[in-house]
Amino acid sequence: MLRRGITNEAYHADPALGRSRASDLLASCPLKVKHAMGQPSPSTPALVNGSMIHSGALEPQKLDEEFKCKPAEIDGNSPRTNAYKEAFAVMEADNPCVTYVPHSDYENNLEVIASVSEHPLLKELLHHVDTKIEHTGFFELEDASCKVRPDLYNTSNGMVVDLKTTQDASEKGFAKSVRQFGYAFQAAWYMTALRSMGERPKQFVFLVVEKSSPYITACYTLNNADIEREVPRVHEACRLWAKCLSEDVWPGYSDDIKTLQLGSLYSQNRLSISKIAEKFNVSRSYVYTIMERHKLEARNIGNKRTIDMVEFSTALRWENEGKNVA
């Protein structure tokens, strides 16, 4: 079941496997994860700002208790002076539960909070009787002890909402973030976790807000097929975690020689013979002539024979200049 009253600090301190660490196991290697576990986690400005925005948008009653604006001066002393630094150290010691945020970041965060708080979805769900905010769940999967902490989960409609700040909340921009940061895996982790605890989640939604003016918001979800495709990887991460813990063996990268699969990275500049002919306004037979004369490499992608568009362009220029390869 999901529990309330567990602080964010207590959640992160718990040794159970969470989504971020599970993702790291698959994206890097267990040895790097093991090393990171023994290192202190630095508090970066991005993490502080993200925490403040989450607090202000999802638990506004806690905002002033947890975050305050760092004073521009203390007793007339600027932050560069020793007097300021000494006084500020005393201020922090007297308020250990408060995070002080630089003025520019603090004011910007308030603008972000104000904008996302006006989104209809958040206004509808935030104070709903069946909504759980920042509740923590613990579950077992593949013999691994795991944890999850959804930003918002409504038990009546089964909606899981995750608040994201971003530079670009457009459909194209956030789709890029989903790919870059593995958000489909996150959605699969949360949905799998909730189901493992007897919950019935139905939809995972990203509530997205831009970090700069005019602080535009948007809502996105993923195709169920894209989420379900990540579920086997969730199980894989849990199995790997349980194995590493039980055997106390944390592998690094493989010692074998492996062939890199460049996929779309390699193929994005490759076109079929017909497409090359169309793009450069030449016949297919002439394309083959250029390929043979300039030793261009052809590769099959799917059922199409392709060549690199840049290489063909260079070869065509050489042909027009009367050059050839030896």
C-alpha cells in the first residue's frame, strides 16, 4: 500500500531499489551504481529548484517551511563578505530543515509554481478526496526489495501524474526529453510498482511546465504499447539488482569485443537508391554508376538498399569536377 508521512529524505535514504537506480543499472553497469551508492549525493541548483517547484505545486502548505529566499544582504553585508558568510552559516544552523534558494532562482521558481498550479488537471486533482500526493510504496519484484514515490496518484480514476520542468514543453521538445531521459521506463516502473501493491493504475500523465517565461504548461501521456515495452526491462533491472546483492558481485562493462549497433544514429543520413535519385534529380542507373565508380558503401536497412546521402553528394561533386577514386 502507499504510505503518507515518509519524507523525501527518508525515501531516498531507504536502501530499496528505486526507479533512478534501476534505470542506471541498465543504462550503465552495476559497478558504477555500486560506486555511486558509496558517494554523497551533491545538491545541485537544478535539484534544489526542482524540489522547490514540486513542493510549491503539489504541497503548497509546506513551501514556506522547506524553502526560503537567500537574503541579498545581512546587516548591510553582501554575500562576498566574511561577516555575511558567518551570519548565514548561523542562519542555516538555526533552520536545518530549510533550504535557502538564491533570489533569482527563488523568484523564478515561484513563477513556475504559479503557472503550473493553474493547469486544469492539477486544479481538478490536487484536492480530490481520492488523490494521494507524494505517498511512498514498497514492493517486491523478482526477489528485489523496491520502492516508488508517485508525485500524484488518484485511486478513483487510476491516473498517475508526474510533474516535470523542462526547457521546451512543446510536443516535439518533450518527446525528445522522453527519449533522452528514459521517461517511458519511469512510467513502466511506476505502473508496475502500483500494480504489484494491488493498485489499479490506468494512465500515466506528464504534467510539464517550462522553466522560463512565459512558463507554458502542457500535459502528455504515452501509448500503452510504449510503456508495456519497458516492463520487461523493469523486471530485468530488479533481477540484476537482486543477483548483485545476493552474490555481492557488481560487474562492470563486458571484456568481450562487441559490435556497436548504431541504429538510427547511423541510418539517419542514409537513403534508398530511389530516394537518392529523386533528391539529386538523377536516374537510378546513374546512382549505381556513381556508387561503383566512387566505391560507395551500400547497406541494407530493412528491405531497402541504402547509401549515405553525404557520401553520394561528395561523390557527385567529384564526378562533376572530373575527379575519381584510385
